[in-house]
Amino acid sequence: MSVAPIVFVNRAGRFSGAEVVLLKLVQAACARGENVRVVCPNGPLADRLPRSVEHFEIDELDLGGSSGPARLRAAGTLVRRWVRAAVVIRRAADTAGPIIVNSLLALPAVRLARLPQRASWLVHDTVHEAKQRAMIRIGKPAIRRAFAVSPPTAAPVRALGLAVEVAPLGVDIPDTCATRGGRPPVVGIMALLTPWKGHRVLLRALADVPGVHCEIAGTAIEADAEYAAELRRLSETPELSGRVRFLGHVDAVTTMATWDVLVNASTSPEASPVSVLEAMSVGLPVIATDHGGSSWLLRDGAGMLVPVADVAALAETVTWAVDNPESVTEMVDVARQRIADVHDARTAYPAMLDALLDQAGDRL
């Protein structure tokens, strides 16, 4: 334990996969008696912080879902928010203590803070776009070392010249298992309602799989309100009418335990999707897009992989999964063993925190 505070920086106030990880790390640090500060916007994440944690508020560091001229205006707003966030980060980091950045879009703000110490960056994004690479190049001088949550996520960051290690995510292992075999079978997707999560792909696939119902768990940010409305319209087409339910925000494990299959249909590669880990832990079979962290988590028979945005392949795989319960059971056993061996939260997050702090410079 040290007197110097550990400062975590997060770009968003919502509570999704990256924020789940941050909260687990914060809880692990608090359990050791560390002095913890979190720089993030107001919202569900800040509301969940332990009482002993000091919260430093910043604006959301996000371009949102805008496009065209609105995108340019949003970019200008983001730059101004980086400058304001840098002031807050500098105030929170009032000693040479460790800085842990939990978001790619927060990297420029950390660089602008011009801290005497460099930060550890926990990488949650599988870098595949020019704008992501640009953010890394901007923030690179402020980063001491990066820690990626899966090998596919480490590779493109390493290619940009940063030292990267792999620190796998963990999940709490529940006492109960999913009870499959209900009729009609239910395929679920648990993700923020935003276009790249692939809800459209799933709904179009299920239009060709009669008798299978779908539950969509998750909410949309304001910028994606039209996308959420589009999904509802799609669910009301004759092929899907009466088979799709929108659940909103739910308890992940409790909800998954009632499903037959989880689908992660992301069209952009994810680093290590928490919903996939949670499904593996509860004994729910997983179908995911064959890229990024999903390919790594479901390797060697732990799940089913389909090509990106391939509606026909997804429909075929869903049909196979609900029609072959014995084969699916074998797959689930492989997945649960992987969670126990590598992704148990009781060991994964303390180990991740140790790695982040050991590389964050000398502690006072």
C-alpha cells in the first residue's frame, strides 16, 4: 500500500464492458487500502464507485454518432473537452502516483495534462481504424506501457511501437448454470444498442430461423436513438413479429441463465467482450463473429465462430446450436473450464492491478 493515490481515467460515465473492468480494479485497490481517485463523467459508473473513492468529474470524451458537418463540430468539441479534462487529471494526480488510463479516447487528455510520470494504458479496443491509430500516436508520449486484454488486441498496438503485455479479463463465476432446452428456444444478445454491435445481422439471420425467439438486452445512448428505433421496426416485420423482446438494462448473468444461446454479432473486432465471458461462465453456448478477442476466447472448441456480417452463416449456426444439444454441452464444458483456468475474477483482477502498478513507475 502507498500514500500516493492511484488515479484511474475513463472517458465515459456509462456502465458497459470497459467500465465493469475499471470498477473491478478499483474494488481490488480499495480492498488493499489504497487511496483511489477516478476521473470520469457523471453517470452510472460514478454512482457505483465505493464511498472511499474520490470522483473527479469531466465531460464525456466521445464523438458520438454524428456524421458530416456535425462530425466536424463534434471533433472540435472533443478537443476542447480534452483540454478541460487535462486540467482535471492534473488536479487529481497531485503527486507522482500511478495513472491508469482505461480508454483510448482519454489518451490525448492525459498527454495534455503534462504529468511528470507516464501512465499505464489498459487497452480495451482492438485497433483497426485510422482514427484509433491517430489517438494512440497523439497519446503515445504519455504512455509508459500498455496492457491489452487479449493477444489479438495487443498485436496492433505493439505494431505502433508500444511495449504491450496481455492481462486477461476475469468474471465472477456463478454458482448456477444456464438451463437450456426451453421451448421456444431463445437467442439473446447483450450489448449497447449501437450499429457496430451487429443487432441488425442477428435479426436478419433470425428472420430465416422460424420458431426461435430473440431477446435484446441493452440500451442506447442519445446519438444512437434512431438506430434503436430501426431495430424495433425491423423486429415488427412479418418474419420476426412476436418473436423479439427488448429488455433494456438487465442483470447479465440472471438473464443469460434463461437463454439457449448468446450471440455476439459485432461487425468491428472487440478486445475481450465481457458478455462472452459472462456467458461462458454461466454455461451458455456462444456464437460470435470470428475476429478480435472473440476468436481468442472461443478458440479450441469453446464456442462457435461465424464470418463478419454473414447473415446466412449466422442463421445456419443458430439452427445447428438449438438442434444439437449434446454437442453444445461439450462446447460449454470447454468454455467453463477456460473461465476457471484463466478468467476467474478472484485472481484475474488482482493480477491485472499488480501488472498495471508495477509498470507505472516508482510508488511513494
